[in-house]
Amino acid sequence: MFLLCFVFTFFFGHIASRTANVDDLSDIFDPFPSSKTYRSFLDDLDSVFNPLLNVLELQEEEELGPVISPHRESNNKVETNNSETNTGPCDDRCGLSYSNRVVGGQNADIGMFPGYVGIKIRTLIGEIRCGGALIKTRYIITAAHCFHSQNILFATLFFAYSDYTNPSLTGEEQTMVITKKNVIMHENFDKTIWKNDIALIHLERPVTFTDKLIPMCLASGKENLDKVPVIVAGFGTVSKGGHSSNTLRYTRLLTIPNEQCSAWPHMKYVREETICAGAKDRDSCQGDSGGPLMLQSSGGRTIQVGIVSWGIGCADNSHPGVYVRVANYSKWIQDNTADDSCSPFVQDAVRARNIRLRSRNKKIV
């Protein structure tokens, strides 16, 4: 799903159904032998993670939160209030979608991730694909390394797109062209060690939120995101070295504690402000860079907790993917988007999902 973004990121594999005993994940994580490879970790995790996804699917069917009706008129547009006194949410529908479930590695339904922004960057030597998330009427959050090149001519932003080849699929697709002067790079971004890989795109004109174009909620605070089911989406390549996808794709992963992740070979750049995530045969990949790593809350909202940053290989089960931890940059984001005083942040993102999932009183996680 992703083109040459000079990152080594990841693939969206099919999640096959299987029968297995569902054990407490602590059996997989604790105690964790230092000699255990990532590949053997995935083998152990696989027998637990797939049944966990089945529980998530059932739970989402039983606990349908506020989901936008696909039958609402598309011209019911909601302008956000950008007055200086507006310090509340940028839109009370942030993170809501037209779809109730995210279960496998496949094409995203129309409106499943209405805050996702596709980014095509034209350079002197070709095209780079990245992703991002709309967080305010004038701001998109993405990865700094997407705009690191000195050869960038311009970039085209794609709002509310599920399919690049069908620009009228939702009827509310929008595009916008920007240049590098619209990009606010983190002042301490260091590509050599993948540090502070975060950037904002400042739009010259505001985006109008609609039923199919809704801002992403961002996680705030120092919440514990270890061993949490998450979602990643993008238009990147569907296999290592493969072609980019014209349709938005997604899959579920599981976050991995940083102390475990950093112990594996070639993962020394994992630090407090990053998140590791992976699953067997599933990953993000080239061209997904800058896109959101998301958590689904029990209230039906999709909350961004990370940004696709870097990895080694592409779903080859040798290394997990690494993501920027959004909550660690909440002050930087607010300081650099202060001209739009609404807040994209929500509190207690993990607690909202009740991560200790239960199925008929049996503890899963």
C-alpha cells in the first residue's frame, strides 16, 4: 500500500479464521526470555491474537457506539467554530465512521476512516506516497520524513478518498495542492536515528467537515498502550517491493512493550516517544508512512495513538513496525496549531476501549 518513502514499513495480510485455545496474553509476554526472537514471539502470539480478533468483532457488533448513518444526506455539512473561545473538540463527531467493524487485512469500506488523508508528493525524480490525518480544519498530522527531501516540488492531498481510481465514490472527495512551505517539521527531527518523526501540514484554506470528512481524535496523556489491539491503514504497497494500492487498506496489530521491542536486533532506536506494533504476516509498508495508528474506543470512535514511522522489511515477521507516540507530542501539536484553538485530543483513550476484553465472562487480555 505504499511507495518509496525511504522507510521500511509494512504489509496488510489476510487474517485467517482458526480455532485455538484463547490464553491470557500474559502467557506470551511475561516472563519474556531475552533469547526469544520476534519470529518465535509471533508464532506464540498467533494462536491468541486471531481468536482475540473474533472477540473484538463480536463485541463491536454488541456494543455499537455512535456511528454515522450512511443514509444521512451528504449535504449536511458542519462548519467548525474557529473563534478564539473555542477550546473544545474540533468536531463532536471526531473519529466516528460509517462502519461498525474493523476485523481483517483488507480494503476499507467507504467512510471507515473519514479523517484519513492520502498524500502524493511529487519530487524531481518521481512520486512519494504517504498518509496523514486531518485533526483540525487547517491542520494535518503526518511523518516528518515524508517531507525531508530537498527535491519536493509539491504535494496533493486527498480527503475522503477510499479509491484513487474512483474520485466520485463518496461524492464528497476533496483534493488540495500544497508546497513544502505549508509543512511544519519538528525542529528536532533527526532522520539518522528516526527521532521526532512528526510534522504538521498547515492548509491555506480550511476544510469543511462533512459526514464523510471528519477530523481524527488524538490520544493525550501518558497512557499505557502496551498489549493493545490497534489498527493501521494506508494506500501503500501490499507486499515488500510490490506496487502501491489504489484502495485504502487496513489491518489490526498488537502493540508490544518498548522494553521488549528494543531488545530485538536492529531496534535500538525504539524510545519513550515511539510505539512498537506487529502481528504475524501483518504490518504497514512502503507508502503508509505518516498515516495513523489507531485505537477503537467502545464508544465507536477511532482515536489516533501513533504515526507510521519506520521498520525493517515489510511483514516478513522479522521485526515489528515502529510508530511515533502522538501523546508525547501533545504540547508541540497544540503550540503549532494555536491559530485554531479547538482541541483534537481526547482523554483516557485506552480506558475508553476497556482493553480487558471479555467474552461470556472469560478473560481474553
